[in-house]
Amino acid sequence: MTYDFYSQTPSTVSTSEFAHAVGLKPQTIRKSLSQKGEVLGIRPIKLPNGRLRWRKEEIVLLIGERK
């Protein structure tokens, strides 16, 4: 079964899901965030447990712009 980015209901996605959607590795996402404070113009939501969540709406807009 393959992951369908558009069919999932949550409004945010994990770093791994974000990386998959934009064609990068999760570690590349983390490194870019650490160095620049954003990734491809997107800033994540940091949860109290330290995990990052990325707004799906912003990712969909980014993917649309890159086409």
C-alpha cells in the first residue's frame, strides 16, 4: 500500500511525510530547519513533546508552485 498524501484527513503531517511529499530525506528537512529556521519557505509547528508538524495546506501550495 502506498501513502496518498492528499487523502489523509489531518491538517498537519510529520517530518517524514513532508520529506516524502517534496522528494527529500527527513534528515535534509531537519538540517535545513536547523540552519535556516525554515524549509522551502515553510516553518513547522513544534509540539510540546519536541516533535515537528508541518501544515499540509502550505505543502500543497508549495508542490503546486514547483510544477
